[in-house]
Amino acid sequence: MGRVDKATAGIDLFRNKRVASLIRFSGLFGLALSVFAVVLLVFGKNPIRAYVDIFSATLGSSYGFSEVLVKMIPLALTALAVAIPSRIWLINVGGEGQLFIGALFATWGAINFTNLPAWLFLPWISILGFLGGGLWASISGFLRAKGWASETISTLLMNYVAILLVNFFVFGPWKDPESANYPQSIPFPDAAILPSFFGSRVHLGAVLAIVGLILFHFVLSRTRWGLEMRAIGINQEAARRNGISTYRYIIILMFIGGGMAGLAGMGEVSAIHGQLRPSLSPGLGYTGFLISWMAMGNPLGIVAAAFLISVITAGGDILQMTHRIPGAAVHILMALVLFVVLARRVGKVRGK
Amino acid sequence: MIGSFLISIVSGAIHSGTPLLYATLAEAVGERAGIVNLGLEGVMLMGAVVGFTTTVQTGNPALGVLAGALAGGLFNMVFGFLVITRRANQLASGLALMFCGVGLSALVGASFIGSRIQGLNEIQIPFLSTIPFIGRAFFNYDILVYLVVPTAVLVWWVLFRTRWGLSLRAVGENPTAAFAAGKNPHRLQYQALFIAGILGGIAGAHLSLAIAKTWAEWMTAGRGFIAVALVIFSKWHPLRAIAGALLFGGAISLQLQMQARECRSRPFCSTCFLTF
């Protein structure tokens, strides 16, 4: 009897949608891992030792784990920047640019108001970061709401304008006179650096990301706005005829999404770099897009996907240090994970 | 003084505009077939690194260009498999392809960092290159620069004046209708992506073999994305892309020539608005 129970419980477990998708995903992840192992073998590296090092150094030590969390913060925020507008089928490929503008605004606040106390500084630069990213994204939102331009294209193009703007400031008016060759702003005052926890580099941005994710989930599932957003997502025309202002939603959701990416930029510039640099983001906005896409806009999924990608990118640093493999090589593993997910998810999204 | 400054701007614009134009043509061919490829950056990087390593090992830059082109074409087939056969999301697949190209090229090129090569030689066109000023500005480049405008014309001719190009554009506009008309959308799209990959590979190879003459990680520095913008800027037209690439190339060269940094963002801003 007990045995039968166990067996049926096992089947139930397998039938459970979440567990099944978890199992399927582990299989896909394993496939990506083995393809990357083959790539490493071809280049004469030992894949088993590489994997052991990646996982022991990221998941096996508290320091390594905290570094993974540090990498997760901007990724979760930029993923939110994509996930929030995607609720009404807006495609925001501009997380990168919004992140840069958020960092730009935060830097402006930090280096021009050096006398503020810390308790005022942190909300001040957070608001500025949010505002910067939000305004940048709402330009695209406005163009889309007016029907003048596709937000996919305009957000993508504005990434470039944003990065060039940041370059303009760090090469020009904000250039630190102390640094002869490096284009960077003057360092943030100590009060403007986000506090970190537990002696690690995990900073206050983590709280912002968690609050953002919870709010996102709460608003979606528990409020009138969430309902209206779902209505627009399902049928924009029907929603409009029911008196929902799609125009307003497009701009506001782009603003909030961009604001999330702006917060990511604020966190990076304030807690990690401590000054504005053009090398602020190694494609965090684009990675966030992929994470949100993998998670299909689900808050928990975003956490899981951001964690996975962070382990992989943190592993890149390990490979560089111990195996003399360029750190960028782990991008292959990341891409492979995405490839298998992309290739696998046929017909589920498109319904064809 | 002003004359030599102008010449360095113009020749700089032509130099930096060349890989942009190859990349723009690549993106245009793909988009005419209905496929937006954000992974062009990765394709270019693969072309750059394979072209460079081949040149280092064989000492023959022409072979390097060929290998780079082929690498780009083959690498783009990964993207093709995802978006054509598996019908995956184009934007996400493109970004994933970009990251894959960044990583793979870093791995391939790791042991070649710091290698120097002769690179593609400048070919001085006899007589014409000796004309003062103009000769230096227009007739003193490597072979890929001379070939880029004919390539653009060729792409235009193929897309708009051949049966194959007509079918390709039909597939891009409406695959179902094209299928009903007896075309094979999948095969045409694969062909388009292979050609796009070759062009993207050449763009990358020109960067590493003629402009930088060395290899560095992520040396394309966003040119793949600029190409996506340029395609829209040139309204998906290969001939208009020539002007766009020159304009952007000019912006890059102005940036290198002048310390006046404000000049940089302007052309990019204007593209944003012009796209609409």
C-alpha cells in the first residue's frame, strides 16, 4: 500500500507542472553544459575541472555566493525593466541605455550635492536613477503611444544615444582631473555609496530589486491596475473600448520599466564602481532582456534565471583566474543555455 | 591645414564606414527576408577573429577574408536554425547569438592577442592616387574598401532585379502568401541568412585585417547594433545604406579627429528621429 502511494505520489510529482518544467529545464541545462564541455575540450581545456571550479567557487563558498548575489542585483532589475512593459506586449530592448541614463542621473546627484547626509543621499540618488531611466524609456513609450514609432526599434537605438551621452560627460565636463588617462567621473562622496551587508559586496540594490519583484507580483495579481494590464495584454482594442486608457498605460509602464533599469544603473555606479565609467555595464541590459524572456515575465522565474546567469558569469571570473581561459568564454555557456531554451520552446509562445 | 584635416576626415569616414556598410548590407538582406538579427555583432566578431587567426597562421590576408566570411556565414546558420526551423523569438535568439559570438571569439582569439600582422595592403590606383589631395582621399585603400560600393550595388541588384530577390522579399513580406505561390520560405530564409553571415563576416574581417590589424576582445564595440540602426535609417535599401554608412563612418572619424566630443552624439540622435 505504502509503496503504491509512493509511486503515485511520484507520478503526481511528475505531473505537477512546476516540477515537470524544473526537470525539463535541468535536462536542457545539462545539454548546454555538455556542449560547452565539448567546446572546452576542443580548445584543450579540462571541462570537468573547469566545472568543478566554477561551481565550487560560486556556490561552495559564502564569498563566492555573495558575489553571485551581487551580479544578480542589476540583472533582476533590468529583467524587471523588460518584464513590466511586456505585460502589455511592449518590447523594451533598451534596458542597457536606461541603465546608463539612470547611472548618469545618479552621478549628477552625487557629485553636485556632496554635502547631503547619507540618509538623504540614498533616496535622493535612487529617485534620480529611477527618474533617469524612466524618462529615457518613456520617450520610447510616448512615441509608441502616439503610434509614431515601434518601441522595439526606438529603445534599441536609444541605447546608443545613452552610452554616447555618458561618454560625453565622462570624457568632457565630468572628467576627473585627477585621473590623467581614464575617462571617469570624480569618485562619489562616501555618503552616496550604497551600504553593503554582512561584509560582502551585496548592496542596498538587492532590497530595491526584491521590493520591485514583490510589488510587480502584487500589482499584477491583486490590483485593478494588474487586471487592466492583463486586459490590455489580452486584447488591446477590447480594453480600449472598455474605457481603459491604453495610451496612459503604455507610457507609465515604459516609465516604470525604464526606472527599474535606471535603479540598476544607480546601484552599479554607486555601490560597485563608485564613479561613473563608460565600462559601467557589460551588456547588463541585454542580459536582462534574455532573463525576462527566459522567465516569461514571471517574478519568481526572473529570480531563478538571474541566479543561473549570475552563477555562469561569476564562473567566468574564476575561469580567467585559474584556467587562463578568457572570462568572456562563459558567454558561450550562457548563450548555449538560451539556445536550448529557445529551440525547445516551440509553439508554446507562438501557439503555432 | 584645413585641406589635410578634411582629407583625414573623409578617408577616415570611408575607412570606418566600410565595415559598417558590409554589416548594414548583411542586416538588410536578413530583414528583407523577414528576420531581424540582433546577433550581427557576434557574427562580425566571428568573422574578425577567424579572419585574423587565419591570416596569422597562413600569412595570407586574402585567405583570412575568405575564412572570416565563411565563418560568419556558418555562424549565422545557428541563428537560422533557431529562428527558421525552431521558430524561436528573433530578438532573444539574436541577443543570445551575440553573446555566443562574444564568448567564442574571445576563446578562439585568446592565444592571438598581441599578434601583429601585415594585414590587407593598401592598393594605390596608378595615376589616380597621385592626384594631390583627392588621390589620398579616394584612391589609397585596401581591396575591401574598393569592393564595398560594388557589393552594395550587387545586393541591390540581386534583391530588386532578380527572381530570387523578388521571392526573398515576398517571403519577408508574407511567408504564407509566398508559400502559396510555390516558394520555399525556409530555404530562402536560410539562403538569405547565409549571405548575411558572409557579409557580416567580411565586415568583421575588415575590422581586424585592415583597420585594427590586431585582435582584441569585443573589438566590434557595438558596430553590429549600429548596423541594425543603419538599416532602418536607410529604409531597408542597400543603396541608401551607402550614404548612411558614410555618415556614421564620418561621425566615427570626426570623433577620432577632434576632441570636440559633442559632435558625436548628434548623428546618432538624428538617426533616431529619422527612423520614424
